[in-house]
Amino acid sequence: MVSSMTGFGRASAVEDGREFTVELKSVNHRYLDLNFRMPRHIGFAEDVLRRALTAELSRGHVEIYVNYRNMRSDARKVEVDTALLGEYLRAAREAAGVYGLKDDIQLARALSLPDVTDIVEAEEDREAVCAVALAAVTKAIEELKKMRALEGGRLASDLCLRAKTLLEIGEKIALRAPLVVEEYRLKLTERIETLLNGAVEVDRTRLATEVALFADKASIDEELVRLKSHVVQTELLLNGSEPAGRKLDFVVQELNREFNTIGSKANDAEIVKLVILGKAEIEKIREQVQNIE
């Protein structure tokens, strides 16, 4: 099933007082490009997230937003800068002695002095954090893939229709091609007869040789066979189970090459018009393929 590279997924997991939320946003990219935005103190969990994403996604630029909350009672602790507090107390007592003031400093007031106390995050249990991180990212990836598959289905339907259009254009070119040779023979005969004005009989053998050379030069049978083969390959890739974006990109290049060759060899206005229609359709296919994983 074809998947788009555009999608969104969000999920949370809670285990033992730890809540981990992962939000994924993906857009087109030639390769898999992961960009993490997460709190520094749980940066060690990035490797778990990266491995999970790499295992499930093959292409796309993915923004990963991580939010983490530790709601456990031991999640934070208060640290007291005893050295700084001692300096505060020493200065206070010194001022009290100089100015004859009463020493009324109490503990609560002392702890509220600037920079004396600091609330710090406790050391995280890496194994526990990584476990909840994996649970959250796994769910988020599932949501992302669902959205990408839904969009991919729409892209595949559109591309299949355009592939059929290319086949129809190829069939019209195949019907027109033999007429080009016959028209060339008639025009060449008329031109020779006009120039000779009936004075000399036309050499039918030489005329047949010239027409045969033109037919060989203008032959597009091989290109039409390859064109059909490329369209069939496109449909197989669209209906396959593997990521098809890179392969489809290559097939589109080959389709364009066949139409270019047909246009250059055909030497016919009607076929050139059909070639232009075909190339316009290929350009639309190329734009859509850029969205496929």
C-alpha cells in the first residue's frame, strides 16, 4: 500500500508516575530526516525514539516534539546553598552588632533569601523513562502511519488514473504511427512527379527504398513497448506493499525519456501533439510521486 510522506501523529503514555508525550509531523524529503525537540535532561531517550522511527519509516522530514512530566514524589528535591546562607547570617549578625539591632532571623525567612534554595530535577531512572518513551512513540507512529496511508491511498488512485491516460495516449500514437509512413510515401511520390513533370517514369524501387529508410528511422515500436512496460511497472509499484517513492521517481524519468524519443523520431504533428499531452501528464505524475514514501 502506497503511503504519503505527509502526516501527523500524537500519543502519550503514563507509567509509574511518568508521562511521556510524543508529537510527530512529517513532510516530503528525499531521505528519512529526523529532527528532535525534547527536554535536555531526558536527551538519553533520543536513541530509543530514533531507532523506533527508523524501523517504521523510510522517507520524510519528521519533526519530533517531546514533552515529559515526572509526577512522582521523588521527582524533585530542594537544595540549600549552605555556604551562601552562612554568609547571609554572618553579614546579618555583623550588622546587628554594629547598629545594635536584634537578631530576629528565622529559618523560613533565611531560606527565602535570594539564591539560597534551588529546586532541581532528581536524577531520572533511564530505563524507566526509555520504556515509557518507547510506548508513547510506538502509538504516535501508528497514528502517523494511518494518516500517511490514507493520503497515500488517494495519491495511488490519482496516479493509477494518470497511468491509464498514458496508456491511452500510447495507443493513439501506435494507431497514428503507420499512417505517418504512408503519408510520407504519398508526399514523396507527389513531389517527385511534380519535379519531373511526367518526363521520366518514377523509379518505384528507389522510392520503396527511400520509404523503407524513413520508416526505419521513424519507427517508434520499441519506445511504445517500453512505454507500456513502464506504465505496468508503475501500477505494480502503486499496488505493492513496499515503499515505492524512489522506484516511482526512476520510472517517471524513464516514461519521460520514452516520450522525448517518440517526439524526436515521429516527424509528425499529430504525434507531437500526443507527446505533449503525455509529457504534461507525466509532469503531474512527477509532482505526485514527490509525496510518496
